[in-house]
Amino acid sequence: MSEHRTPSQLITFTNNSNVTLAAGIVLILAVMVLPLPSFIMDALLAMNLMSALVILFVSLYIFRPLEFSVFPGLLLIITLFRLSLNVATTRLILSRGYAGEIIETFGEFVVQGNYVVGAVIFIILVIINFVVITKGSTRIAEVSARFTLDAMPGKQMAIDADLNAGLIDDHEAQTRRSEIAREADFYGAMDGAAKFVRGDAIAGLLITLVNIVGGLTIGVMQRGLTMSDAAGIYMLLTIGDGLLAQIPALIISTAAGIIITRATSESSLGADITNQISNQPRAVMASAVILGAMGIIPGMPFIPFAIIGGILGAGAYAMEKSQKQEMLLDQPREEEAEPIPEEKIEELIHPDAFEIEIGYSLIPLVDAGQGGNLLNRITTIRRSLALELGVIIPPIRIRDNIQLRPNEYVFKIFGVEATRGEVMMNSYLLIHTGGGEEFDGVETIEPTFGLPAKWISEAVREQAELSGNTVVEPPAVIATHLMEVLKNQSFRFINRQETRHMLDHLKESHTAVVDGLVPEMVSLGVVSQILKNLLKEKIPIRNL
């Protein structure tokens, strides 16, 4: 019974991440203090190298930095683990002159009997890690943290705008705000974590120097070895230990640089590099030509340059061919897709704020090619109302409707008919002012104010004007009617979204006024209703 329970208990303990993490940190601290046998040290050094490789490959395969948001904290733990191993290996090297098979084998493999070569390689690794990768990562982390914090207000405002516009719901808005906060925390933590990497590189160099000086001192003064024998033992082990510490540190620094510089994408880093380079076959072909030209320079080895240049050239040719095939395959699809455009049904349930429907005889009024100027008049009306009433009239859509009479037009507000009228093309509206000469024409009612009027021909227009009558051309009739309708119905275009837009614009110059009003004193809905009531009473709201 107990034999079956033990694996279950082990799995339960492993799944408890908090206990496992705390136990791991305690073990790391214990490694610094307790003397360890060499075989345990070999296992810990292998674990150090393994953890560095895992972190590197995770950084290569993530799509965006926040997928590895624990990296700053993990980096601190890994750095502490590596430093504890440095302390433990230093204790073994100085006390026993032996620190396990991994360090000794690694030192012999790299040194190859020449300690100067091993020392130079170690110094080069330190320079690469400290001067190149770590310094660059630190700078990028600082800039990314600052830019991320600076961009937070704009991102928050964009989320609020989408929420107010109904593009997203509350849950989606909360998710986006949380992601922005996590992103700021991540880059802020990376700014500090980059200092760990830099300090680790410096500590590795100093620990190696201490090992060399301490080893030579102990070997010569305490163990009675000659300087060459002491150097043969302690420098070999110190160089092996230093390289085993610097290689994981270099890997971790590289992973940190990759994560910091990683932009959000839909694929891994390797896939992005392959796709983006393969999209530029001409650049690859140019590189192949240059390599081939370098191979024929006298004194240069021709075969290496020719092989590499040939591989690049073949790859560039394959990329170019693949791109052409994709273009040929995409063209028929586009041609087939054009006759059957996808209909977006959801757009049909959102009517325009203001719409003008016209009969087919009135189409020349909106066609600039036929001399129509109704669109320019509408633009002028919207600008005039904005200056007069302080209301921004939404864009007005004009469309023809074959169900209307040829000379008829209809004004619709949010899809509901507000009023309609009729104009006669190639005629002019004569509004009687009382008395004077009578003119032949078609009796009608002026659509804006309901006055009696006539449609007269071009031949009697000048004479009618000289008689003191008001003569109006068809576009002006529609424009005047439109102006009056928009004035009377302007309150219908004020809603919460438009009120928020007006307050945001006012906030740019009167921040304290807006912040102290909404939502502390009154809600957005109350402000919107007040503005509506003012417009119903024909009171301008331009000066909020």
C-alpha cells in the first residue's frame, strides 16, 4: 500500500510549485555554505548548463516577450545558482586540488597543454559577454522600459475609446489593461534584471582571478609544489571552472537579449528570420556574387568561397522561383474571388446618422462631372453648424433610390424618414413676396418654410429677379431645407459617445474643469442630456 502511495506523494510535492521553488532556493544557499563531494558538483554543473540551454531555446520559440514574463525572476535565481556553484567549485579547487571530472575534462580539452591559450579564450568569452551582449541588453532594457511606460497613457486611452465606441466589451477591455500592466512590469523588471547579468560577468572574472592567485599561493606555500606544478594543477582547474561558468552565462545573456529585442509576432524567431530573409532573394543573390568575387582574388582560398557562394546562389534562385509560383497561384484566386464579394450583413443593421435619398433625375446634383455642387454645399453646411451651434454633424451619405419619384428627395435620421421634398431639374424656384408681376410656372410649396412658390423656366428667371422675387436654384433649395432640418434635429446627434468626444477635446485646454465635472459631479449621461436640451431650445453649445 505504501509502495503505491509514494509516487503519488512525490507527484503532489512536485506539482506544488511554491514549495519546490522555496526548496530550490534553500538548496542554492546550501551549496554556497556546505562542502560538496565532486560527483554532486558534476551533477550541479550539468544542471547549470542544462538550465541555460532550456532558457535559450524557450526564448527562441516564444511568439512575444510576455509569454516568458517570469524571465526576470528566473534570471535572478539562475544567476544566484551559478554564483553559488562558483563558490562551491572554488572551495573544492583550493582545498582538494580537484573539483570533479567535468571541470578537469573541460579544462584539459580547452587548454590542450597550453595555459595561455585557455586563459585567452576565457578572457575573450568574458569580453564578448560583458562588453557586447550584456551591455547591449542593458541599454535595450532601459530604453524599452522607458518607452513602455511613456506609451501606457496612450494605450489606456485607446482601450477606453474602443470600449466607449462599443468595439470591445468590459471583459476584453479589462484583459487589455491587464496585459498593458504586465508589459510595463515585465520591461521594468528586465531593466533591473539586466544588471544581474552584467554583475554576473564581472563576478565570474574576479572569481577566476581569485582562484588563480589563491591556487598558486596554496600550492607553493602550503603544499610545497613548484610554481610550474601548481600552475599545472590550479590553472587547469580554474580555467575549466571559469569556462563552465562563462558559457552558461553567455547563453543566458544571449537569451536575455533575444527576449528584450523580441517584437510581438505570430511565429517564432527562427520562422520569422527564415521568412523575412527568403522574401529578399535579390539580397541573398548579391551576397553570393560578392563571395564568388572574393574567391577569385589572388591569395584567397577559392574552394570555401565558391562552395558558400554556390549554396547562397542556389538558395536565392529557389527563393525567387518560389515567390513567382506563389504569385501565379494567388492571381487566379483573386480573380475568382472578385465576382463574389463577401457581404457583411452586420453592417446593414447600423443605419447612417443622416442620409439623403434622391430620385434618379437628381443624380446630376451630386455628380461633380456634370457640374453638381450639392456635396460642396453639404460640407459648408456642416462647417457652418459646427461654428454656429457647436455640433459636429456626422458625415451625410447620399444615395439614389429608384422607389422615389424622379425629382423627389428624402432626409432620413438613423434610418427613419424625417421629411421629404421635391425639386425640378433645369428649373428655378420662385418664392412669391407679394404683389408684382405674375409668372407662368408649376405651382408648388417651398419645402423648408411651407411658402407658396412656383417652378419657373430659365427664360423668365432674370425678369423674375428684377421684379423683386426670390429665385432659388434646385441645389440651393435642397441645401436650405437640409440646413433647417439639421438645426431643428441637431440634438438627435448628441449621444454619450459624441459627448465623450467633445469632453476629450475640451480636456486638452481645460483639464481641471473636465476632470472635476465628469464623473465626480455628474455622469456622462447627465451631461449628454443637458446638451440635448440646450440644442432643443436652439441654444448653441459651442462654448462648453
